Amino acid sequence: MLETIFKLKEHGTNVRTEIVAGLTTFLTMAYIIFVNPSMLSATGMDSGAVFVATCLAAAVGCFIMGFYANYPIAQAPGMGLNAFFTYGVVLGMGHTWQVALGAVFLSGTIFLALSVFKVREWIINSIPATLRTGIAAGIGLFLGLIALKNAGIVVSNPATMVGLGDIHAPEFILACLGFVLIIALEYRKIKGGVLISILAITVISILLGLTEYSGIFSAPPSIMPTIMQLDIAGAFDVAMISVIFAFLFVDLFDTAGTLTAVAQRGKLLNEKGELPNLKKALLADSTATIAGSMMGTSSTTSYIESGAGVEAGGRTGLTAVVVGILFLFALFFSPLAGMVPAYATAGALFYVCVLMLSGLANIDWTDLTDAAPAAIIAIITPLSFSIADGIAFGFMSYALIKLLSGRYKSVPASVWVLSVLFALKFAFF
């Protein structure tokens, strides 16, 4: 049956290899089980319900990707998108989390339509690479600032806006220790380094009396506080246009980049350098986002950590299905997820920040008309605490700089249109 569904022999793999690959991928991305509820609960959402929604959305995404697209690429609620959901849309802009879920639903629906009608290629190709790189770097710095804030490493200062926190505080010290531990484990190529760090800091926190022990296993919490609570009507607001665009763009670029990178690693590209069944993979991603919003979590996306499973030999959708099954097993670890303090996940957020900043090396810094917009996105995003505002300023500055530099012909039509829309939004709404 497995051979019929996943065509294992055709891809040069077997059941044992696929299971090991699935376990490897799960260990590298399981940190989202602890990070996502911790982050989204700051909006007022029930932490237990978000925990269940996170596991279920990840499982649904993995199953669709595995059975339908037959790719060894796992999915789960995306880092950066969950931070924007919490700190940008809800806490920053003042929208309810129900409206934010509605925006996620709409972005997923648009993503689905773009995938069905093959508009995705036009959008990705029409957005300059420097803007895509700037968006990734901006999200990384956004996550880094949130990590420092959650750990008390950076605190508010009335004179300078921000300042260094209490370096003697145990939360400060443990957060730093967690980050250093992640880097050391990842450098040594120890699987699950991020997860190991989060659990280690949580255990230390319990031993120091900073966290109360409440058990490891239990029946899954109720998902009722969040399931089908999205407010789609509320998301049909002019002020939400940039938010929906932000969710859509980040998910679109992240998915395209992840699919390409993982496929190259696993030698899954055809002779033209294209990914077969790309449409199915994109449909899986967009469908998982829609399902996740209905259950109560931010956008679901493909995880670059899937590359770890591919390195372990995963070549088919069976790898993704194994990851999905493991996410379902994780439902019974809700007490453990509830004990993880924010400073225990700060190291993971900062680690992702480091990874996302690496793309800045690909920018042509000798061409200021390209470098400046990327830098603007990277700086505005964390300092405005909004991915949407960072993207907006990046697009508008790119168009204006190219225009005044006499290089307006190199600006794609899509950038002009979006720049005008963003400008109108800031001017009148």
C-alpha cells in the first residue's frame, strides 16, 4: 500500500528510511509546539486551545503535503507570521484575535486562488529579489527583538526608548544560556538542538523554583475556545488590506523558497530545474493555512527544517506523513507545553533571527538603489513592530528611489501598483 501511494522504489527509498527522516524533521521543528501557544496566548487566546490548534494544523498540513503532493516537506504554523499576528495585528494595531484569524483565512484563500490559477509564478518573479531578501531579514530582526523583549534582555527606557535589562536576573541568564546551547548543538549537528535547549532551560527553571511543575502527559485540552472563532467579516476592513498582503506575501515567498531549497537538497528537481507537482505543494500549503485559521492558529507554512529529514534520506510524502503523526502524538504533552516559560523559547526565536539574516549577504550593496530599500524593510519592520509596515515602506521606497534615479523602467508593474495602494492607505486610513 505504501509503495502504491508514495512510490518508494521509484524515489530510491524505503519505509525505514522515510520513518527516520520524518522523526528527524519532527525533532528539528517540534519547538513550534511550545513557541506558538506561548506567543499567541499574549493576544488573549486560550493557550491550551492554541496548543491543540498548532498540533492539528501541522498534522493537517503534513498529511496533505504527504498524501496529495508526495513531498517530504513538513508544515506547521510559521515563525514570524505568528509574531506579526500577535504583536503587529492584535497588540500593535488593536484588532481582536478573531479578526486576525479572519485575515489569515483570507490570505490563505487568496493563496489558494493564486495557486489554482498559476498566478504565483508571476507574483514571485515580479517582486525584486532585494525586496524579498529585505522582508526575510526584517522578519528575522522582528523575531530577534521579540526574543530579547520576552527574556528581559532589552527593556523600555524613557530616555533612549530601549535599554539593557537586569543582567543578574535569572530569566536574562537562562535565555542567553538557551541561545548559546542551541548554537553549540546545531554546530555539532545534533538533531533537535532547538527542542533540547527549550526543554533544558525549562527543567533548570523548574529546579530553580521559577516554574511550577505540572506534569508531562494528559488528555489534550479543549480546542473549543478557538475553533471556528475567526471573524472574516471584521477582516474586510480597509485597514486590514496591508495585513492580509503581509500574511500572503510572507507565506508565499517562504513557501516558494522552502520548496526550492529542500527540493535541491533532495535532488527532487527535474532536468529543467523545476519542481514537479509544484501546484499540488502550493495547494497543500494554502489549504493548511485555511484549516489552521479555522482551528485557531496563525498561518501554516512549509518548514525549512524539512531539509534535515531530506538529509536523512527522506524523498517522499511518507516523511511528511510521519511528521504529521508525531504532531498528533504531541497532543498528549500539553502540560509540558504549559510549563515552558517565555525566556526558554527566546533562544529559539533569536536562533531563527540569525538564520533569516543570512540572506543579506546576497544583496548587491554596491547598488544603493537596491540596497537601500532592503535596509529600510529590515530596520522599519522590528522598530515599527509590524511586518506590514516594513513591507509597505520597502515597496514605496523602492519605487520612489528607482524613479528619482532614472531607473523607473526596471520597476515591475506589480511594485508600482502595490506602492500606490500602500501610499493611499497611509494617506487616508
